[in-house]
Amino acid sequence: MKLAVLSREPSNYSSQRLVEAAEKRGHEIRIVDTLRCYMSIVAHRPSIHYMGEPLEDMDAIIPRIGSSITFYGTAVVRQFEMMGTHTLNSSLSISRSRDKLRSMQMLARKGIGLPITGFAHSPDEVPDLIQMVGGAPLVVKLLEGTQGIGVVLCETRQAAESVIEAFLGLDTNILVQEYIKEAGGADIRCFVVGDKVVAAIKRQAAPGEFRSNLHRGGSAAVVKITPEERKTAVRAAKIMGLQVAGVDILRSNHGPVVMEVNSSPGLEGIEMATGKDVAGMVIEHLIKEIGEKPKRVEG
Ligand code: ADP
Ligand code: MG
């Protein structure tokens, strides 16, 4: 098969592992810089060019779209879809999961456990917003944050009010969430491929920190997940429409709650901690999917 990884970072661990895993299985694979793709939007012959050449005979693409380029990146994926190229994760599923408000609404509607969460932009009554999600302690998040930046734990109602008011001054969307204290600074990353969790790790925050992000000094270890957690992760990925997803779960005393569903989950942390060939499982799933997809008939 002829495959392409859409990534801005050809030398990062995940990109390299996907290339290695595909080549090992006899496939041709290249890394394409998403932002350097340019496209012609015409009714009958949509095309994508890259470095002066058409990218036209790919069997499938593996989108790894960073959150800073979601808009252009999903347009490139959509263009491949219009050309009939198979994509590991669809443009629609990537857009959905990137929008935290939309994805939480979709998950809630399907009955997935979530932390009690409020969204706001310019509330007139901050105390009422705080009351709505059950009061302090709570976590306030900037909707656009990543790697734990813009995630603040407010222990008291006064602290929560001040933080929310400060964020409101920034004219941004915020999320106000029940603090899952019993998670003890840990979350579970479930790596979903198709309808299975193929690997899971527990990320534990550094002492004195509640955010478990590896970028914030968290550490990762292999974890055995419960059947309920497994089911929740698989269902969450399915609701988003993602074939490959990193589903982040907190262990709350009202069961597993989903914090986030990531459409380009990193491979390094999970492969290192579990010793599993996750990249290989991704490639094998993709190849199986291409085989099962009915050939598109032009005309
Ligand atoms: P980011 O997208 O920046 O990683 P997250 O929403 O994933 O932001 O939050 C970062 C970390 O903070 C999580 O991995 C988790 O450890 C912790 N955290 C986030 N929300 C909560 C919450 N409601 N209760 C307890 N811990 C939380
Ligand atoms: Mg996170």
C-alpha cells in the first residue's frame, strides 16, 4: 500500500514509529507536511499538490493534525476524502474532537460519564455559574489550552470567582469543572484502535501538582483498566467517529469520567511505558480498513 502520514513534525517519535511500522510490513510510506499541501477545489477533479507534484495515488493517509493547525489540517484531510483516499481518522471526527464544547455535548448526549462541567463566555452571574457545577473546589480551564497550560485548580469559591473573572477579562471561552479530587492527580490514557483499547497508561502528577501532563512533570506507568473504563473509552472514540484515539479518563467516585478525546494521540509515552508495538497495531488496523472499504467508483 502507499501511505502518507500528515504531520508537521517528520522527525518526532510518533511519525518515525509509524513509518517504521509501515515499512516493516512492506508498505510504502512518506511523511507529508500538512501546511505545505495546496489544493484545487473543483467539482470533478479535486487534487492536492505537494512540492510541485500531485499527491494522487495514495491508498490512505494517517492525519496527525496538531491543535494549532486544526482549521487548515482538517481542510487537507477533507480534500483527500473528496479524492476518495482512505483516511485513518476522518476530517469530521478530528473537528469534533478538537472542539471541547461540541465533543462534551456529544458524549453527554450518549450517556458517557463526564465531570460536571459548565461552559461560559461572558456570564453576568459568576457565583451562579459556580453553583451550577456544584461549587468549589473546581477546575477552571481555558478552552484553547493544551499541555495543562490554562488549567487552574480553585480550592475555594472566592478563588474560583477571581480566576473566572480574570479569564473573562481575556474575552475567551472557559470551562468550569467539578474537581475530581479522588483521582489523586492521576488520569488514565486509553489508546483506542478500532473497537479496542490496545494499551493504557496511568499518568501521575508530580508531587504537589494536580495536572498529570507529562509536560508538567507527570510520570507514566502501565495500568490495568477495568471493563467499565475499557467500554467507556471505546464508546467515546466511537461517538467522535475516531478510528484511533487517546481517551483520557479520570477515576471518580461516580465511575470513570472522560476528560478529553484526542485524535492524534502520541505514541512515545504509551509505547515506552507498555513496551507494546502500538504503531504496528495502528498500521495493521488501517490496512484492514482499506481492504474492507468498497472501492470508490468515479463517474
Ligand atoms: P490539557 O488539554 O491542557 O491537557 P486537561 O483538561 O487535560 O488540559 O487537564 C490537564 C490535567 O489536569 C489532566 O490531565 C488532569 O490530570 C488534571 N485535571 C483536569 N481536569 C480535572 C478535573 N476536573 N479534576 C481533576 N483533575 C483534573
Ligand atoms: Mg490533557
